[in-house]
Amino acid sequence: MFKKATRKAAKIKLAVTGASGSGKTFSALRLAKGLADGRKVAVIDTENGSASLYSDRFDFDTVDLSPPFTHDKFISAISAAEGAGYEVLVIDSASHIWEGILEYKSKLDGRGGNSYTNWADAGTKFKGILDAVLQSKLHVICCLRSKMDHVIDKDSSGRTTIKKVGMAPIMRDGIEYEFTTVLDVDMSHQASASKDRTGMFTDRIFQVTEDTGKMIAKWLSTGEVVADAPKQAGASLEIQIVEHPLAERFVHILLGKLNKAKLSDTTTKEQERILSYLNKQQIELAEEVK
């Protein structure tokens, strides 16, 4: 009846959390590529096709979900990905799962009835999505948007700056207990683990790369904790540009001036110039508001 437990058949369930602009999507796609090891990756995109901005860097198939974010849309998409033989599924953003449940509960309350009973109904639908994720025969990476706040800080020259920071993820309280590993990405695109059953990322600060996904895949297949766990790395210029608040407004214009079709075609020096221009424009716009 009983047999020796093994991780070889297990499919990991990961969460990547962070505020808007932290690089969650890029990090998740890098994780997926490493985990997939040449096999197929699928993305459930609820963010107006934002994942497709990286289609020149990663090979994946996508399905766009639009509001209302009902539970059956997610369950159907997860089932379809499983049936199509994908190795890794990214849900970006899984926060819309919870927002859809809250909207459903609000509609029930609007019709009357007992609020406790309505929560039970909404909770059943949420459990249906959660079960679809956790019982899936795919590696699943869920991107979770964090609530944002701003803190006053001082840079190295003593100048006062305002920084955007991420707080708790927008999701049901305690959701982190459902995942094997939860990686929190900050605004400098550095990650740390708030939960980690693999033992590879505890007390480390690092940038998520394809090698991070490969390490997890090795841990699943061999049970080995990879000795050369990720070291701290500098933030990618490309991530900073793509996630910049003014990227959509100016990047295509700047690429045109450089005679480049896409951002990945640019040199490091050109990316530095693009980022500098975006930051300058952001400062000027902020001054105009004042």
C-alpha cells in the first residue's frame, strides 16, 4: 500500500510577489524558462497582454483573460494548459483571481441574503481555482501584485527621495502557505524568499534568472540543494526600462531614433541612455504637477 516518497514526479508551485514595476513578470518568465528546460511554457495573462512585451526574449504561448475574472475562466485555462502538454504555466496576475472572488461576493451581497453564507459560496469558488492550481500536473508560477506604499528615504548624497515599496500581496490572507516557495521582488529587482521549502534561497538576496529555475528543477529531480545558490546581482537595465512608468509612452520613439526594432537589439550604453531619458522625463513631469 505504502511506497517510498520521492520528489521526482512533483510539480512545484511558486509565487512571485512585488509592487508594480518590480519585475514580477520578467522574473516569472526567467524562472519558467529554466524550469521548462526546452519544453513548452504557457502564460495566463490578465494584465492586458503585458507578458507579450517579452515575446522577443522568451518562447511561450499565451491566453489573455479579460474581466470579469470569474473562477471558471481560470479553471478552464489551467485545464487547457495541462491538456496541451505544457511543462510550466505562469499566471500573471494571480491577484485577479482573488479580485474576481471579491467581486462575486459583492454581487451576492447586493442581492441580499446572509453575508456568511455568501462568503461560503465565494470561498467554494476560490477553493476550486486553488485546487486547480495545486493539483495541476504542471509547474505553476503565480505572480501576485503587492499593495504599494511610498516611503521617504535619503540617497548617498543626502538628497531626500520617495521610494515605492511593496507590502502584502493582493490575495487571500495566508495564501503563501499553499506554495512551495514564495519569492518577493523589490523595486531594485532583487529577490528574497519569504517562504522556501527547497532550502536554497533562505537568507539570500539575489536576482531571479533562468539558472534559478534550473536549480529548482534539479532539486525536484535529485533532492539536492544546489551549492552555488544565486549570488546578489545588479538590476537589469532592460527590466528597469520595460517596467518604467513612461516606457509605453517613449520607448518606441527612442528605439526608432536608434534604428532598433526592439529593446533587446540595443547595447548596454544605449539602454543606459534610454533609462536616463525616461528618468529625466519623469522628473520634469513631476515638476509640472507641482
